Amino acid sequence: MNHQRIVRTVCFITAGYVIVLAVWLGWLIEHTPEATIPYQIMGLVAAFGSALGFGMMAAERPSRADRQLARRGLEGWASIERVTPLRRTPDNGELTELDLRLTVPGSESYSGRVVYEVRREEATRFVPGETIT
């Protein structure tokens, strides 16, 4: 959850709502029939709630850089240093912890650990010493 983006979104929507409310109270309410004021209030509250909901949905989206990374991937490779089976999964796979040596061209190699579901048909690819691209 990206708390900073959500807080900014809620603050922006609330500020916009205060402006709309000020316009409604200062100008619009004088030009409408009194019998419609409760309905206008319900509409304003519903619009505020809807705007908050849509704003939070938009704030929860991954950033542009994360979406591009997920779409294109990262250039480089990983060498498997250690494989530790954790448990079987319901769909005939095995949850496995992989200790990796990650290499990205132009930067230093670094170590990382990933928990990954390895399917039976892919088990031969995930052995120590193998390289994953």
C-alpha cells in the first residue's frame, strides 16, 4: 500500500470538495428551491465518497516505472546458489526458496532471496549452478 500517494489523493480530493462546498453554500443554494436542499446534500456527500473511492483506486496502481518494469522486465541474469524446498502447493508445485546471485549489466552483482513456486515440469531448471534469465 502506497500511503504517501493515498494521503496526497485524499488531501487533493478533500480540498476540491471544500471548494465545491463553498461554491454550493455561497452561490448555488440561493438559486435552488428549498425542497431540493436535502437531495443536494445527499448528492454532494455521494460525490465526495465516490471521488475518494476512485481516487484511492487510482492511488493504489503501481507507479509508471513499476508498470514498465513488469511489462519489459530487467536486463540481466541470476545464478542459483542454493535451493530450499519449503512445502508442496495444491496445484502440484513446490514452494521453494532460491538464494540467487543477481547480475545486471553495468552494476555490481548482488545476492537475493526469492520464494518461488516451482512446478514439477520446471524442477530441472531450478538447481544450484543454473543461470536464469
